[in-house]
Amino acid sequence: MEALSGFFFELTLAASTASPGWASGFLFKVLSFVVVLGLLIFFHELGHFLAAKFFGVRVIRFSFGLGPRLLGVKVGETDYCLSAFPLGGFVKMVGEGTEDEVAPEEEARSFANKPVWQRMVIVFCGPLFNFFFAFAVFTLVFATMGQMDLTNEIGEIKPGYPAAQAGLRPGDKIVQIGATPVSRWKELPEIVRRYPDQAVPLVFEREGRRQQTVVTPIRKPVKNIFGEETQEAVIGITPASRVVTRQLGPWEAILDGGLQTWNITRMTVISLVKLIERKIPLETLGGPIFIAQLAGQQAQEGWLNLIFFTALLSVNLGILNLLPIPILDGGHIFFFAVEAVLRKPLSLKARERAQQVGMFILIVLMVFVFYNDILRLLRP
């Protein structure tokens, strides 16, 4: 199974908020990109490898990189190697290709002779391990460093908005809205949305003393992270830049790690849907050059930023490989599903044509994202 790691669908949020410079630190960015890509490929292929071993399929080669073999070591029946081009990787199994000849003594350990559900699991475990990797990264960071959140302190108040009319000031800390207590800034928007055009009591802290006022959220057009304009209830405040670290126990870290992985997965899928609907410009797609820029930028800002960026890309890679495009893992799973329904595989000719179509789609997409990357480099 090959991991197509040469390009990713970037989250619109990442593409719109980052403006990395390409001129400085070229080598540093390339090295950051290779490290990030290496981790993602390794875990993706590890998923295929472990599932194949579990079901008794003989794995001939576990390669990081594509093209000619540069070096490696054979352990047991598997050749673990490094290949020339580090923009992909693969696990080669006995009987994986339609043209592969399988010796009679290896028929039982051939990928093609395994039940269709086992083949689907082997293919699916590649993307699955990308999600596991992201989940493990987030959980480990939260368990060791805690969860960082903006405090409930007001930074700025917009003149003429409900917060100003209610007498709130910068530096006040909102501790309760209605019957709901507030301890972190991210809780505020969700609570305010419940009370459009409704007067609601608000408790705040000023100079150590708690006070109460009444605020009436108003509906205003706001832009979401996709650049779409929506009507939301607001009171006209922005957060102070103060951050508090909340220490988490093991179970809290696991829950927050899972929630973070789910949120990124959800946002990535929504981004793909909106790209198809043309609600997000195709110019937000990024390829290897853009990823290298972002990886270098995140590495310069600190190892923690780079780790979170790697986890985000891991989710992107998992989702990309699950798309039902021939050549990708999702395409293989689709063919296996058809085989399960028809109780026989599609004809070799049909599969070859589908592979050609899939390859054409991917080449067109890769040319397009490279074009986007080059335009970004040329912009002043």
C-alpha cells in the first residue's frame, strides 16, 4: 500500500492565517518538512504493516520513500529500507498487485487470497493510524503540559455595543452569564449565542469585587473561519491576551485529545465539502512547498507548534487517503466493498481503467497545488 504524501488539503484556517516567508531559512524549512513528512509516512505505513502481519500476510518490503532502494536491513522476511524520494512510502505485500505471481507455497499468505473484509481492514489501518497519531500527540501534550486557554478577562470593548452599554470595561472578568458560570474565554461565544435579543444577567469581577449588570446580545453579521458571513448574537468584546494553563489528569487528557482530533477531523471534512461547493476558493489548497513553508514557520516558533502542526497534517493525510479515488486507500476500500456486494472482484480491465482515471485526477490536482504554491512564492 502506498501513502500518497506529496500534497495535502490544507485547512482554510491554516492557509488564511499563515503568511510564511520563503526567502529565509530555506534549508531549515526543508528539514522541518522532511521530519514532519517522515513521521506521517511512518505511522501511515505502520498501520498497513501491523494489520497485514496480524492477518498473516507476508510483507516483502517496508519502505520510507519511493523509487530506488538506497539502503536498508532485512529482518526475518521483510526488507526495511530507505528509498530515493522521501515524498511517500509503501508496504509491499505478497499478492498485492493484480499482476503479481504468487508461489503455491505462499498462496495462504497472499493479500489477494485473504477474505475481502481483512483486505479492507489492512487498507483502512493506514489512514486510521494517522488519526491515532494525532490523538496520541494531543493526549501526550495535554497530559504533560496541560491545556492552555485564554482567560475570561476582557481586552477590548467595541463602542456602542451591548457590553459598553452595560458598563463593562477592559480588564473586567466575566464569571457568569445567566445561570452559566464562565471560567475560560472559549465558553463565552457559545453562551452568548443562546440569548439573541434577550436581556440576560451578567456577573463580572472588577478589582477583586463581583458586580452584576444586564446585557442584551444583538445579532450582527460575522465571518466564520471559512470566510462565510453568518448572523450571530454578540455583545462586542474581545479577549485579553492572558493565557492560563489548566493541568489535566490522565482521563481528562485522553478526552481532550480525542475532542481535539475530532474537531480537526470535522473541520477538515467541512473544508473539503465547501471546496467542492466552491464556497471556499480553490486557491486555499496547498502543496509540498506550502507545507514546507508552514513547517519551517512552526518550527521557528517552537517545537510545540511544530508538533501540533504535524498532528493536524496527520489528520489531513488520513482523510485524503480515505477519499474514494482509485490508487488512494479509499479507492481500494471502495473496490473491496463492490466485491463484497457482487461476491466477486471487478474485472481486471475495469480496475485498470479506474486506476488510470484515479492517476489522472491526482496528477491534475498535484499540478494545481504546485501552481498555487508557486503563485504564493511570487506574491510580494
